[in-house]
Amino acid sequence: MIYRSKAPLRLGLAGGGTDVSPYCDEFGGNVLNVTIDMYAYCTIVPRTDGKVVFHATDRDEHFETESVSVLPLDDVLPLHKGLYNRIVKDYNEGKPMSFEMTTYSDAPAGSGLGSSSTMMVAMLKCYMEWLNLPLGEYDMASLAYQVERVDIGLSGGKQDQYAATFGGFNYIEFYDHDRVVVNPLRIKNWIRNELENSLVLYYTGTSRDSAKIIDEQKKSTTGTQKGLDGMHELKHQAALMKECILKGDFEGFADCLRHGWEAKKKTSSVISNPHIEEMYTYVMEHGGKAAKISGAGGGGFMMIVCDPTKRYGLVEALKKTDGEVMLASFTEKGTQAWTLYT
């Protein structure tokens, strides 16, 4: 049999960064995000030859070994190895497993769309399909977070795992002791359509290491009043934006996006750079209302909001630059898995 899964990538609309410890542990964090029609994919095919094989086709990385209980964590596919170790330990009585896993993503690593955490969720969902693991959505997202942040030790927040697991528009609250509350938002169709028609994604062509940026952000927000004030403002804008979306206040939505980006830049000196600022100015000069770098910052995708009547012109202007333009639709479903009987 063949087991497959997919998990949707997300746009961080507001509050990103407040889901990272120690800020959320002390002050509580609020994040507003939505999943889009770009995915991370995973396929598992059981083997009988006692080997474990990983293919990350989008990264052109391959790993193969004799089946063992614990795979050493290194720079080669650490997400795949870390999750394998946890699955064997917690759900297979410590016994080695033999299978072939193939993964790829619609977005490059470092895109700012939560690609690494979304891949973790997709792989976990595929294991759940294969092994019939009885994990609920909160359990699943929490496990994906624990493996990535604790077992492997990659810095980052909690929002991506929950967004990919639950799907749709969510206002997510983060508290101490890893407590998370996901509030799905009921968005009217006309509001959803207007937001989609107002949205442009622009890939700056610059991938970045989000873990390094987040480490820098942690130092800033715990060591400077400016950084801490920026985080408080990010959380405030997330609450305001939620209200704007529910009411269909699109000018208010753009204002929140703009204020959120300015607040984000206060939390670390590496959030923005001259290239990003140059592109932001270019976007505003060609019809953009507001924009921000999605995710930790420093590169990846720029999320742009504009008047729908000006979107075509903005897209044509962006095509003349070195980056890549994409138009995305929102999705309602979180991660999914299925079985092929061969």
C-alpha cells in the first residue's frame, strides 16, 4: 500500500512573533493567519528490506541507511530524521521501521510561509495514516512542534504547526506551559473573495534562515524596551485585524497590515534590509496599499494588499523585477491523508 498526505502553507496576517517563547510565556501571544492553496506533500511506501530511505525531491537531498531505532541528527534532512526517531520511540515500541518516504513543497525553504513546520505536519499526518495513530488536531500540532523545536532544537514559534493542522482562517492564542487555543473564524464569502482579489504574493528571491532571525528577535524583545513595545503592538494589531476581517473593513485591514509591519521591524534589526525596503517602496508606487514580509522576515515572500482594480497593473509591474509573482487562494481544510491500495 501507498500512503500520502498534504498540509497547507500559511500566510501570517498579524501577530507573528508573539507565538515565540519567552514572550508568549510571559505576556501571551495572539496570531491571525490563513492557509493557502500551496502545500507540503509526503508519500510513504513500506519496505521489506530493512532500509530507511528519505527523498526530499524539492531540495535534491537523499538519505538511505539500514533500519535502526535512532537516526543521528545532522544537517541532512533533520526534520525527517527527528520525526522518525520520535515515531519509533513513542508509537512503535522502539522497534526500527523500514520504508521509503518522499517529500516536496510548493514553496522553497525560507519562504516565510511556514514551509518547514508544514512539512513536519505533512510527514506526521502520513505516519498517522500508515500506523493508524489516534491523534487529535491539538495533539498532532503539539507533537509536530515538540519534535521540531525541542527534539531537533530549531528556533521558532508555534503558529505554523497549528495553522497547517487546522487549516482556514484562525485566530490563535498562545500561553505559558505550551497552552494553545485555536479560534476558527467564520468569514463571509464576500469578505473572503474581496481579500483574495486584493492579495498579491511576491517572492523576493531571497531565502533566509528563520531560526537565526528568531534568535536575534528573542534577544531584542527580552533585552530592549523598543523590541518589547514592538511585540506588544504586533499582538494589538492582530486583535484589531481580526475584527476588521470579520466586519469586512478592508481599509482597516490594510492599516493593520501596515502598522504590523512597522511594529515587526522594531523587534529586530534583521527583519528588513535595503532590498526589502526598496521593493516595499516600489510596490507602494505601483498600486500597493500595504505590504509585509511573511514569516520571520529578512526575505522570502512579501504579502501585498491592493485595490482589486489595480492588481493587474501591480502584477505587471512586479513581473519587471527580479522576483516572482504569485496569486493564491485561501483554503479551509487543514492537513489530509489517504491510502492507495496496490
